[in-house]
Amino acid sequence: MKVAIIGGGIVGATCAYYLSKENVDLTVFDYGVGQATKASAGIISPWFSKRRNKPWYKMARMGADFYLKLVDDLNKENIDTSFYKQCGVYLLKKDDSKLEELKELAESRKELSPMIGLLEILPLEEAKNIIPSFNNNGRVLFASGGGRVEGERFVNTLLEAANVKVINEKVALEKVENKFKINDIIFDKVILAAGAWLGEILAPLGYEVDVRPQKGQLRDYEIADKNSVNYPVIMPEGELDIIPFEDGIVSVGATHENDMGFDLSIDKELLNKFEKEAVEFLGQLKTAKTINERVGIRAYTSDFSPFYGVLPYDNNILVASGLGSSGLTTGPIIGYNLAMLLLNREQLLDSKDYPVEKYVKAKI
């Protein structure tokens, strides 16, 4: 069976990795420009969310758990998994009296998500024991099971582990009888993991897609403390996150810009504003060296829900999109489930809970 994956971000790369273990002739097409995953550094800590969307929360909590399976599968092949680390998180609130409520919420979710680990409200002095230049106006809620992901390293690791052919071109999809043509190659099945560009790919086939682009930007720094690999992620209230990696590398972001379309320009003024805010929580950023600035485009649906599954009216096309800012949490489990769906095997989730037909409609 010849299968094409269009989109080599977090969904496409995970799907490619698991399909590569099967009897599948696989090709990945990845234009890469504006890809959300490569421009992202993310936090795996969904347990404090108050969203009432139960299918979304189930996907997010199981997506967090799925990282343990994915890392274990890669480790069995002696593949470096440093793109992911359970470093813990510091959750901050402007009114720290709200931390008890959040701790109670997370405690109530521990039975289904033991990965949450230790939950503890720490005074500033104890929080500074792990991050010496940390500062805050109040206490912090520490969750030991929280993790961080470096998006570009994730994608590169999984595509390399899949050992599949990757064509770095922008492509179009053409239907030829019951098969599909991409770059003059005929495929039996196609998986569309193109994020915010899904509508552009499906429009020639007569579909309208409820997906909008959201611009996200972040900046990477190098701080003096090379022990940053042991820092928890710092999660202040609002859009700002401070995400530590090895060797003093710290990412600060990310913006959520709803009215910029597919604009990929760097807005230094906006990133400077984030930096100014971040310095209040991590003092070492005052003297840090800026080493990179990244921008990508997330995909959102009108009700902020992700979807994945079989395309209406065509069982040979599988799609996923709408992951939004939780893409690094939900993307891998969606990619795995798409692979299982294509192989007619049991999924970890039920795709009926994330219906494609709600967001992708054939034009009448």
C-alpha cells in the first residue's frame, strides 16, 4: 500500500514513525514554511485546565500520558529522546490564593492521570532552591509530572527514526479515480496533517474547512546558568511561558495573534514586551544572549476543538487539524491514532468524539 503524508509537523511525524513499522510504502511531503511545530517549545501539563470540553480534556490528558509510550518506543531503538523531559512546572497566579483551588482540581484528576506526580504549593524561597534567579510576588504550585518539548527536535527525531522519504516541497492533491496523485506519484491513501493549510489542500477537491490561522512567535535565549536542564517550566498567568532546556537555553513565548493570517514576519516589539515580562520571573534573562527568534502558524477551529479521522465521502483520505496552542500535547496521540485508523487497528481515542464532518464539509 502506497501512503502519502502531507505535513511533517508533530502529527505527521508521529504518524510516519508508527507507520514505518508496518508494511507501508510511505512518503512524507513537508513544505515546512510556517510550520507550528518547528517554531514551538511547549509545555505538557494539561491537568490544570478548566475547559469544559470533555473530549478535548480526555485527548489532552491521554496525550500527556502518550509521551511516556512514545519515549519508551524510541528508547527501545536507542534513539535520543532529549526533545522531551519531565522537568516539572511552576504554575503562578497573580492572586496566589487561587493555587489551592488549582491543586485541588489536579488532585481530583490524579486517579486518571497519575503522571501528574507530586503536587505542592511552594513559598518563593523553596522555589528559588531549584531556579536561583526565579522571582514572583507569591507562592507557586509545583507539579513534578509536567514536561517540556522542543518542537523542531521532536520532528527531526521522529522523521529520522521513521527512515522515510521526505520531500520538502509545497504540493497539491489530485484525485485520479480512487487514488491520488502528488508530484506525479500515485498513492492509495493520503493522510493530511497540514495544520492551518488543510483548507487550501482540500479546496480543489470540493471541501470547505473550518480552520483559521493563528500566528505564534517566541524567542530563544542563552542564560549563564548551564544547569537549566533541571529547571521546571515557569507558567505565569496569561500567554507568557518560560521554557528551559539544556546548556542554558531558555525559550520565552508564545504569542497568540488571531488577525495576522499567514504572516511570518518577526515582530520584535511584541517579543521585547514578552522579554520585559519574563525578566520579572527569571532574572538571568536580563543579561541573556538572544540566539533565535521563531514564528509559526497554529490551526484553530471556530470552537477551538481539534478533529481527526476519515474525510467525509472519501475513506482513503485521513485528516487532522485544529490543535491550536495545545498541539504539542495532543499532536502525538492524534498522529498515532491516524496510523492505527489507517491500519484498521484499535485506537487509544475514539475518532467519533472528534468528528471531521463538523469542520470539513463538501460544497453543495
